[in-house]
Amino acid sequence: MRDLDAVTVDALGTIVALRDPVPALHAGLASRGIERESDAVATAFAAEAAFYVPRSHEGRTPETLAVLRRDCVAVFLSALDAPLEPEAFVDDFVAALEF
């Protein structure tokens, strides 16, 4: 063990799992007067995930993480055709991501 410099763990899906974020996202949208079917929210979340995965490495600093989160939320809201600025929903979106 003395020769080890680091150990990495694939937490997502190996050690922890993402709770279904759709109910929390649905509630967050509804609190802003945006009503969408759960299936539409799930589809929009899948679009956001497809956008996020190849870019996940871009959020290395607080500043770049904030930009990545905003961009991800923009994809989510666009997929829903939701008339909401991404910055206004970032905190709700991130809060919906529970592991």
C-alpha cells in the first residue's frame, strides 16, 4: 500500500445510485408555475444527462462547475420548452440530484 499514490472509485452505479430525480424536478417546476408530465421531465433529464456525461470533466473549479451546471439546466429546460432562465433553476436542479 505504501506505493499507492491514489485510489479512484467509480461511485455512480458502483457504490451509490442516483435516486429518481423526476419527482423533485417536477415539484420544482410546478412551484414556478411550469406544469409538465412526469414522462416529459424524465425525457428532459435524459437529454441533460446525455449533454453532461461527455462534459463532466469541465467542472473542475467553482467557476467552471457553475457554468457547467447552468448549461446542463439550460438543456433540461429547453427539452421541456420551459420558459425559465437556467440560472433561476440551477439550485432546484442540483438539489434534485440525491445519491
